Amino acid sequence: MLVWLAPVVVFGLVIFVHELGHFLAAKAVGVYAPRFSIGFGPALLKKRWGETEYVLALLPLGGYVRMASREDETMALLEGGGEKLPSRDGVPATVGGSGAGTIAGDDQVPEGIRPEDWDPEAMVPFGPKPVPEERYFESRSLPARLLILIAGVAMNVALGFVAFTGTYAWYGAPYRHAVIDSVLADMPAARAGLQQGDSVLRVEGVPVRTFEDLVLAVGPNAGREITLDVQRDGREVAIRLSPEATTVTNPLTGEERLEGRIGAVPTDRIGRDRIPIGQATALGWDRTWEAAGAVVTILRRMVTGRESMENLGGPVAIAQISVAAARTGVENLLALLAFLSVNIGIFNLLPIPILDGGQIVVNVLEAAKGSAFSARTKEYILRAGLALILALFVFVMFNDVRNLLRTMFT
């Protein structure tokens, strides 16, 4: 049962942390944020502390933050807080964090549609007091608005860093033993007689301990004969071979280069080195930036047509990978959590209007223009962003369903 909850936990935590970044930044710069919700849909639990209502909703896949805005209904739609109450006595329903009135609007809410926790000393939507002009999102300085918008991405990267660092600190630094599991046909290792179970001790007299050491030692020697000292059945054997020049692509930069390869596959047995917290932190930092670089590279290759869009996965793919990772242990689940968090953070920086990156662009352009875009212009921008996101969602769902059917019927 816990295994099948993995997708909810992983994806929910990643989105929750993202929204928490927006919320903390908004509070820090003085923007009124009347609601912070974990999940979407009907509220299961809700409690107001201070000026914010905290909600646990039915669908725990993420969350949203409501912020005071002059464009309250548009912001409510974007943030998931657009609840509406039915009209009573001819009074039309209004939008707000508790469905009691627009955050930037009515200062007199009829008793018939007041929330249960109505507070005569609170600001709307919890009470009759209007929100001060300076507490609207749009009233803050450009740096303050950019801080709010980028805080979600920063929290996603921070979550990835913490997960990677925690994995190294708890489990240690993993490595593959320099033991051969198999060799590829017609490659130097096979032609030279390297065998399954051989343990490589030295390359050109230089000791190697891990398979990564072996790859690094062989790489610069493409086309040049080298000697591998291996242990086989309790005795040492010298193997002479010439690594074959192979094109290798850097996963971070997409750069291609020639390196020597011998065609040997390592055993899947993993060793671990216990390391101090300082080293775990350094490795976690490096792994976080590697994950970010890999995401940027994949996106760039997709845009330039060098990577197939068919490789994009959606909710179904995430669920399948999460369940598989949970079955193999907490370590792999944490690694997936870290990579997915960094992935979503970087994706949110894309200049698509509905995403953080798009909102950052809009705010910068408005600051350069010296005034806000018109309501009609913002509506067009919003529609374009929604259309792009919807198209992307449909595309990744198509990929998910197609891959699922392939798995079921092949």
C-alpha cells in the first residue's frame, strides 16, 4: 500500500515545497496571503492563524497560495483559489480565499454569505476591513515581486539539494566495483580475452578501485595499446588491448567528444563509502547542479530537434517511476524526489506566461514600460500561456497512454 502512495508523496511534496517558497517570500515582503492550501478541491481541514487560512484539501497533489491582487479573479483562477458561493438574496457570488468576497474588493459582505469564522477585525475575505493598497502583489517593488516569483524555483532546488545530501550522508557515496560482469562482442575487451568475474586491479600500473576509475583511466587512451592487470581465480593476469575511439555525449552540455572504450560491462554490485557530512554536502551540491544541467540540456535538445519529444513523460510516467523507485528502496525514491524537484523548478523558469518564468518576463517588461499592461493584453497573455500548457499536458498524456499500452501488449 505504501508503495502505491509513492507518486502522491513524491509529486505532492515537490509541488507543496514550490508553493511554500512563494508563500514565505510573499509574507517576507509584506504581500497579503490569506490562504495556503495543501491540495486542491474541497477542504478536509482548515484553520486560520493570524491573517492566513491553512487548508488541507481532498486532492493532495500540490497546493496553491492566494495573494492579494488588483486582478483578484484572474489570480484566484491561476492559484486554484477561485471558489464561488451561490448567490443569496440577489447578491452575486464573489471570489476570495474563503469564498467570502474578493480580496481586493467588497468591504461590506452580507451576513448571508459570510464564512463561519467571520472576524469583524480581519481583512477580507475573513472580515470587513479592506486590504491596504501597499499589500497588493502589484504594489511591491520589482525586486520584491521577482523574489516572490523565483522563490518557488529556489525551494525546489533546495529540496533537491537536501534530498541528495541526505542520501549521501545516510547511505554513503555509492560506487561500482571494477569487476567485469560481461563483455560486448567485437569490442577490445572481448578480443583481448577479458572474462566475466575479472577484477581490474591496475591500468598501466596505476591502481583502480572502482569501475568509474577504470573508465577514467581508459578514456584518454583511444587507439593506444594499454595493459590491464586483472585478478582471475586468485591469480593476476595481464591483458593487453587498445581502447576503441567512441563518441561520448556530455549529459550536462550536450557536447560530443571521442573517448576510449573497451566494451566491458560492470557488475551491478554496489559498494559504499561512509563519508563525513561536509563531503556529503559537497556531493549533494554537485549532484543538484548536474541534475539542473541535465534538464536544461534535454530541453535545449528538444527545442533544437536533437531529442525526441516522445521522451517527455507526464503524470502516468511519474507515477510508474515513483512506484518502481519505492519498490527498490528509500534511497532510489529520494533520488527520484530530488531529480523531479529540480526538474519542476527548472521547467517553471520557462518563459511561458502561466509559469513563473513567464510571469517574471511580464513583470520585467512592465517595469521597463513604466506601467502595467492593459487588462486585454494580460488576458491574451494568459490565454496563450494556458493554451501552451494545455497542449503540453495533452501531448505528455498521449505519450503516457501510448507507452502504457506498449507495456501492456508487448
